[in-house]
Amino acid sequence: MSFKRDGDDASFIRLLQKRRISELFTANIPNNEAKLLSNGRFACTVCHQGPVFDTVPMLSIHRSGKRHKKGSIHLVFRSYIF
């Protein structure tokens, strides 16, 4: 048994991406710490591993972690040097 969605899938995906951008702005996450990928996911730009997250709450949990805080200290230090 199969089903069809009402509406265009591309418009639905664009709507989800816009919603994720608005969530990012409301979560008080600086723009230089997260990057929105083309598929609507978020990538951490502070950590050298570049972890990818599906939702803003997962990104905010990552931001409170030890590795992210260590990376943010290095990021601040590098900005003072250059």
C-alpha cells in the first residue's frame, strides 16, 4: 500500500529549512558557531571534527559539551592572534 503527499515535496523541504533557520535564531546560537547545510542540517564550525546535527536542541546540547567549549577557546585565541 502506498500513499501520496499533498503538495510539492520541494516546497515542503524549503519550509522545513526556513523553520530550522528561525529556530537557530531563537536559540541564541551565534552565526559563526553553526552553519546551515543544504539538506537542512546544522554543522558545528567551532569543532575540528565538524559534527552534523539534525535539530537545534541537539546542537545546543553539543554546545554545552567539553569538546565544543575547548574548541571555542581555541577559536577566540586565534581571533586575538590574527
